[in-house]
Amino acid sequence: FFNKHDYPNPHITAIDSPDELCFCGSTADIAFLYTEASGINLTTAAQQLYLNNPNTIIFIISSDFELLDDAMSIRAFRYFTTPFDTDRLCKSLRTALSQYYSTNSKIIINEGKNNYIINASDIVFLEKDERKVLIHTMTDDLVSARNMQFWSDTLKDKCFYRCNRAYIINMNYVDSFTTDFVYLSRNKRKEKVYLTLKKFNNFKQTYHMFIQNSAPYA
């Protein structure tokens, strides 16, 4: 698959037990969990994978449809039954790689004499403050001399939404919303972002589609 579609050849690691997963300490960009392997627990394995890399894309392989709910609870990307549907596997891998490159895309923030390089996925929201734009991540508040229109044009990923002229949010961090505000989870606290009333219906529809497209399916 990788050779055929001109992707870089991945480094593949096969792990035979949950204990080995815990002790190896390596990160996985994409992981395939085979539920019928001896001693595997989906929740425990997923927690360890996310601990090593919060952006791990997890595929579940099982012949037991009753595990579908468990797969959804751990945010599995896809759920496969054996034997594999090769066409669906290839299509799913293309989608996963598109998400991977989008999630891991880098942006440069020019803050005076300093330049910061961060993952676009680390942005919780952007806020216009007079002539500057504040870029809020989970841990930092960075100042950009670029205007909001520049960032609106730059952040093309489907997870970003412009609530009004002063705010762009990352829908991955949405905790709840009303007709007036969107609440974002940021480092164990909630941030309140103003939502233009005339955009409420559009945001609601866009967010629901975002959730549906992000959910796993059988």
C-alpha cells in the first residue's frame, strides 16, 4: 500500500503482549489492536497508546461485534472484522494518513524577534486583541502579528471554525455550547468564546457533522 501510493515506508513494530506495550515506551502514529490476542484489554492498550502519543490513530481488528461499543469508547478510528476487506482497508488507510498529516502539520508563529513552531492541532482557539492575534494552546498564549484573515486562510483543517470576527476555535476542544457561547476545554479549565447569534445554526450543523465524521464505524 505505501509503495503503491508513494508514501514513505513506515517503521513497523509487532508487540505480542500488553506488558510489552507498557514497557516498550515507543510512540505509534497508527496502531492495529487485535482483540483476540492473548490477554489484550482494549481500554488498557488504548490508554497506553494515547499516553505515549495522544494523536495515535487506532484500528480495531475483531470477529466480535459486541466489542464495537468498547471501540467507540476508546475513540477507535476504524473497526474491522476478519477476514479483511482489502478495499476498505486501503481506503481507511488513505483517510488515516490524511488525518495524520493534517494533525501533525506545523505552523510558524512570528512573535517579534522570536519564531515558534507548533502543531496546528495544539491550538485550542485564536483571539483577536486590538491589532494582534493571541494564539492559545493547552499550555501557552502566543502573540502573532498576523491578522485573523491570515489565520482563517491558513488553518484549513475541518476542525477549525470561525465563530465571529474575533475568534477561531478548534472543535476538538469543544466542551459545550449555547446560542451565545462555545465552551472549550483547556488545561482543566473552560474557556468561553463568543458565538455570533446568526452563526449558531451553522455552527451547530457543522459541529454535528464534525462529530459524525470523526466517529468510528463498523
